[in-house]
Amino acid sequence: MKGNVSKEQYVLSVIQKAYDKGQQGDMNTDKMIDWLKQELQTGYSLTQSRKAL
């Protein structure tokens, strides 16, 4: 259960960062989607590498 909460918190924090960047006018929709994919893949990779250790 604790793992799910931290994953959800991570996803929510990434979405909040994307929203904030969008509010600043730094991103259009395509840039935001690409940025979100990269951030979420990076976080997933970090989580998987920690499990492997």
C-alpha cells in the first residue's frame, strides 16, 4: 500500500509541475505531453532500479 501512495504522490507532483509550467506560458500542449512522458518514464526507471538493488 505504501508503494502505491508514493507512486500516486509522484504522479500528482509531476502533473502539478506541468500545470505550473503551463501557467507560466512555457509550454504548448505537445511540449507538455512530451515533458510529462519524460518525467514519468524517468521516475518509473528510478523506481525500478531501486527495486533491482
